[in-house]
Amino acid sequence: MIPHLLAGLAVLGFHLSGDQADGLIALSRLLTFVGSLSLLSATLLLLPEGRFPRGGAAAVVMLLGLPWGLLQWSFGEAGAIALLPAANLAYLGFLVMLLVLYRQDRALFSALTVFGFWFLLVFVAVTITTTRIATLRLVLPSLSHADLLHGASESLLSVSNFLIAFGVYRRLQATRVRPSEPACWSK
């Protein structure tokens, strides 16, 4: 998630520049792509060994995705624009792989983590709505040009990420082995 955080900071830098530093928007798109690709690869590593080697699948995703993303980014604005749909596709793959993991062993995810992932739908709905307001009503090129609307929708993503991370943290704390107790996922 660190590349996603850095992408958000690049967008903030873009706004601090008075929306003039277009290179920061291109960098933000690249970092968003790298972040989504990394989440997908990390989730592939969590899958149980089966029909395909999970490490090999994660390596293929990164070895094909990273050079492609860097190549797109090197083409400037037009190439950087292509990174957003690719980032969305990689993020969708990440969510699908999490669903596969959840169906295989529900004990891996706390209720708070599951709620955090469902809360992503709230973020998506609000982002779609605010994008329409920014582009159709305010006649701006994108949501990133409407600071208040963009910040409001992105704050919901921050809430979702916090719920997911805190749920994982609580699950890890519950599974720590204490000397007098056996390890158990159901705590």
C-alpha cells in the first residue's frame, strides 16, 4: 500500500503547485499502477499451492507488469493515462484473489477486515458520483481538479484501508501463541 500512499502524496503536491505540475499527476498514475500490481502479487503469494506455483504467478505479474507500466509512463501524458485502467484491472484482480482466499478459509479474515472490503463499495459509489459532479456540473477535466470533492471521496478510501489494516492487525494479535494457550484463528 506504500505506492498508493506515495501516489496520494503526488496528487497533493500537484494541488499545492496550483495544479500546474502535471508530472506529479503522471507519477501518481504510475505509483497507483505499481501499488495495485503489488497488492495483486502479494495476494497471489497467499494462495495455497495447487495447480500453479503461486510464487511463479506473482513473479510473472510483476515481471510483465512493471516494465509495461514504466514503458507507458515514459511516453508522457498519453501513456500515463493508460496506467489508470491497468491499475483498476490489477486492483480488481487483487480483490478477486482475496475473495478466493476468503472462500478457501474464512478464518483468515476478521469481520472488521471483511467490512473494510465491503466499505470499498461506498468509496466507489461516492467516487463515481463526485466524478460526475466534477466533470458534468463543474465542467472540470477530472475529479482530481475538484479538491473538496476529491478529498471527500479519497477520505472514504482511507477509512476502508484503515478498517482492513486494523482488522488484519487484530487477527494477527489474536493468533499470537501464548505460553499457556494453543494458537487459534477463531479468537
